[in-house]
Amino acid sequence: MMSFSSASGRLLLSAVALAVSHAVSADSFDYPELIHSQTDFGGVGLMQMPTARTAPDGEFTLGSTYNEDYVHFNTSLQLFPWLETTVRYTQVHDLLYSNDPDFSGDTKYTDKSIDAKLRLWQESYWLPELAVGVRDIGGTGLFDGEYLVGSKRAGPFDFSLGVGWGYMGNRANLTGDKNQSVDCGRDTTYSGKGGSVDVNRMFTGCAALFGGVEYQTPYAPLSLKLEYDGNDYKADFISTRTGIPMEVNSPWNVGAVYRLGHWGAARLAYERGAVVAAGLSFNTNFNQASPFWLDDKAPSYYPAPTQADLSDDQWQALSHQLASVAGYQDNQVHFDGDTVTVAGEQSKYRNQDTAQTRAATLIANTGINAKQYRIIGQAERQPITETVIDANTYAAVATNSYVGANPDDARTRQQPQPTSGTEKANQRDNVDAGLAPVFVQSFGGSEDFYMYSLGVTGNAAARLGDHLIASSSVYVNIADTYDKFKYTVPPDGTDLKRVRTLNRQYLEDTVRVTNVQLTYLDHWGDNWYTQTYGGYLETMFAGVGGEVLYRPMDSQFAIGLDANYVKQREPGSAFGLFKNEYQPAENGNRGFRVQTGTTTGHATLYWQNPLGLFDDTLAKISAGRYLTEDVGVTVDIAKQFDSGITVGAYASKTDLSAEEFGEGSFTKGFYVSIPFDLLSVKPTTSRGGLEWQPLQRDGGQKLNRKYSLYEVTDGRAPWFTRKNLND
């Protein structure tokens, strides 16, 4: 336990007072810029209380705060300039996850929560910045509350005043009857099985004023805080759970923040007149991230003497350069006397302008006497887009023959057309194989707060023509802590088929065949793409299925439909399937059901920048049947920052009641997708992702399909391969 003397508290207050007196007599221009810092809970604010301030757009912060009662782990993201979001795990030092040592051992009680702050308007000369927010939305009531707060700058000072309800208003200095209960009669229960948003209790119970000031000292790394706390801690989880009151000697909290350059900050505070809180935070900005490449130098425009045709060696050299320099892998080069056609998959540059300019320069430099260059962008050998470059206009642009010459003057984007002429060269290889590291982690479990697995996946694919692909994947586990995982039977009485919560049994296999399938891809007309597939489709399911996608060129909309018939794979067997729906459990536990055959599939609307109100966002709305035979809707919203980093959230609500679904009430989760070219010294269009699902349940679960036609056809309206806007 940590403690702090009252003399130390007076010393910190004296330091604040000294700094204030110095600032009053100083010119505000003498002071460094005040950079707002995080609260104990995550999100911009003072210590326990929020302010109306927000971080710069795209700012991502990872932080932790420790005191003698709690330890908070949090991530905050400024999703839009007007919306701050925070995800937090909190461990309670003196309470266990459960009273059953066989289930959770000595794991500390862990709470998961989500916060949001909405800026209503920005500060002006007369008016303060104003924000409204919720803490622990959809949680289990440990820290839930709501607030309305304003902030106003005065030189090096930033003053804030707000009204809080729930956790931030339990001091009840505005409204509320503390004689009724410690939380003024606020309903602190949670509906169903938790995880749902209960709007009926928002802005109810005690209400209290809170506020404070943040002061930027003349010493740039140091800022100081003084806060009046709106919480009296009598309704705090520790007090209500143990019956032992938390020590509270003062409503005032004082603190200091020391910035560690542009990438982090250390925080120290004396709170409640009783405890010390210490914290660290690390930050980066998703909007501002840019790559550092050791790339091949772009080719200079320097055409060889004009010739009607090239030798076989020259054509093959061009094909090789188009792959290595311009990034068009698996390419074919055709020539019909007037037009050079290049069909290939762009795997190097997210910026298609860069790739096309390099390709046009390489073709022109051969001296081939062509009127135009056609560049057909493919994915899995299916034509996605076409760009036609006029050779004469491009020559004028490349030589700056007129004022304002731009490569766009020479090129036209259109629907892909069939190739014409004779195939002159190619870089095609019908067999592809590789290795990729796999790192999986989870937080907040009953067995241990943090668990992980590290392994490697071997992937192989054989192309049997332009449409048929035979593929396989094998996972080899290197190290993991999932042997601690104890979840075998739903503990809350749910009786759904175990389509996802059986994952421990699959994790026990050191070597796992995760995929063996045949896939047939094709396109019809200008805007229709299809795929059919069959085999062992993922770690837990085998079956057959198909997908059709309607996606017009450069449209914000696309519509897809997939349908599948699947059976559940049997753990411990490379290729076995469950034959019996009911499976008896070991060690006298209750048995469970598995999926021995069902249809599943969804109709999906894809909508970029929905309603024109949310720039750089992608909404995916799916309706259909899930693996445990429930029916419902999944909504997935993703935001892409200038760098290409994407952050998304999804939720699935089906016809299962909260009681049938189990803990969490419905499926929900978050993910981050990062372009590898931000992490690599070489340009690439590949991505890596991290996903966080607070609870793994069986309702609202989709089949994990190897190929998504929306991703395959991304070039038609780039999202996953959208160029870095910082380039």
C-alpha cells in the first residue's frame, strides 16, 4: 500500500500557490504552450475529473495509473476532432476476480469500461470550450457517470468547471439526497448480463459541481494541477463491496505532470488528502505517422530511340522492372502494335499515382512506338481497374513541355477491358509460399490479466489458371500462456452451440491446420464479382460457400451477399468433424452442444463516408444468420486517419435475449489495422491488425472467410490501400 503525509500534501499545494503568484505578474507570452494531459482514468482532464479539452485529431495515448486502491490501464484515441474515446481495464487490489480459487486463483477483480467525450463547441474569445461525456458506458457500474464541463484559458492557466452525475457527482453538492443512499438513489445495477447501455439511469442520482485549474509553468516540461473532486467515494465499489470506507480527508486533489518530450508524460498526484497516484502515458498521432523508406530511386524519363517492337529479352526486362520498380507483381505484358498493356497486382505502393507514373516511365524509356499504355490493376488475377495513359501527352508532361504539366493530364481511369495483342512477357509464378509471425493476446481474463500466444503460420497457394486457387495454412505454436485458460462450460447457464467458446480445445494443438480450400474467383460485366469456395475454411469450421458483390467503379456504395453451409471441426484432429451435436464433458462438468451442420450468411451494405457527415469512415451493415443459428444485424464502423491507420468498432445484435446470449448481452469488439509500410523500410500495400473483443461468446459470430470480395476489389474505390495523405 502507498501512503502520503498531510505535510507532503501541504508542500505540493504551496508549490502550486507559488507558481500561481509568479504567473500573475508575468506576461503570458513568456510561457511555453500548455499541452493537456490525461486523467487517472484516461482521456484529457485533470486527475479524477475531466475537462472540456481534447487531444489533437488522431492522437493515440496508452497509459496506466496506480494508487493504493486501483490500477488503471487505458488507451485513448481522438477519433474525430470533436470525439474522444477511451477503453480501460481496472484492477482492484484488495478484491479477487471471483470467490472460487479453482476458477480464478489469485487474479485480481478486473473491470472493463469505455468512455466517450463529445465536444459541443470550441472556445472563443468570450465563450468557453464545452463538452459532454460519459464514463464507463455500458459497464457494470464501478465508475459510471456523466458530465457537462466547460474550460477557458487565461494565459498559462486553463480553468474548468463542470457538473457531474454518478461517479463524478456523488459528493451531491448540487442535488441529491444522501440520506436515501450513498448514490442518491441512482440505479447502479446493470440490465441483462451486462455490456448494454442503460440510458434510463444517465444523469440521475447525485449531482455535484467539480472543477479545477491546470497551470503551465515557465519550465516547459512541467505543468501543475489543482482540482475540486465531485466524488465523495462513499459509493465507490471498494467501499460497497467490502463495507470498509475509503479514506477521504479532503475534496481537493493536487498534481504535477512532467512531459517526456513529444511522446509521453509522467504524472504524480496527491488525492483525497489520503493517497498518492502515479501514472505514465505514451502517445503518438495516427494522423501524422509517415513512412521512412529505403526505396528504389524513381526512374528518370529518358527514352531510347524509337522502335516498332522490342526483343524478347527487352520485353522480359521490362516485365521484371514493372514488378520490382513499379510494384506490379504477377504481371503480364501485351502489345498489339499501338498499345502496351500491363496487367498485374500492385503490391508495393498505396499511392497509385506513384505506381502508374513509374510504370509509364519504364515503358516510355524502352522506346517502343506505342500510342498509349494500358495499366490494368488486378487482385487475385481478377481485373479491378484500368488506367489508360496517352503516350504523347505523358511525354509532354515528363519533359515539362507546358506550364502546369501534371501526370493526370495524360491518364484516364475506366472500367477494365480485355487485354489485346500478343503476350510479350510475364512475371507470373503459379506457386506461392511463405511464413508469417502470429501474435495473439488477450486482457482481463479470470485466469490471468494478460495472456498471449506466439507462433508462425506457413501459407501456400497454387494457382490453377486465372480463376482457381488451391490454398492452405498451417499454424505452429512457439510459446503461449493459454494453458491457464479454464473456460470449458458456460458458467452462466447459456445453452448455445459452442461455436466460439470452445476455443481452448483448439489452442491445445501445437500444430494446427487452419485452412485447406479451393476457391474460384470471377467477375461478370463491369461491376459484378463472385467467388465460390469449399474445404477447411478456418480453424473451427469446414464447409462450402459463395459470395457475390456488386461494386460500381469509384462508388461509395457496394452490396454483397454470402451464403455458406458449414460443420464444426473436431479439436485434436487435423481433419475430423463433429458427428454428434451433444458432447459429454469431462470431470463431471455439464456437457455442451456443438454445430454439426448449418447454413450461415449475410447481406452486407458497404458505405464510405456515410451521409457525407463522417469523412474518412467506412460503415458495413450486415444482416443474416450466424453460426449458432441466431439471426440479426452487425454494424461495423471504421475510421481511417491520414496515415492509413484504421480504427474500428463493431457490434452484433441478434434475436438472442441477454440471458440466452450470456455475459456481455451481445457481441462487440474493436480493432486497429496498420499499413506495414509505416513499420517497414520498404514500401508495401500489406496490412497488419490487432483486435480486441472484451468477451468471447457464441452469439453473433460470423464465419472467418479467407477472401473478402470487398477487400479483393479495393482498387475500385480505395480504402484498405488508400494512399498516405502525408506523402
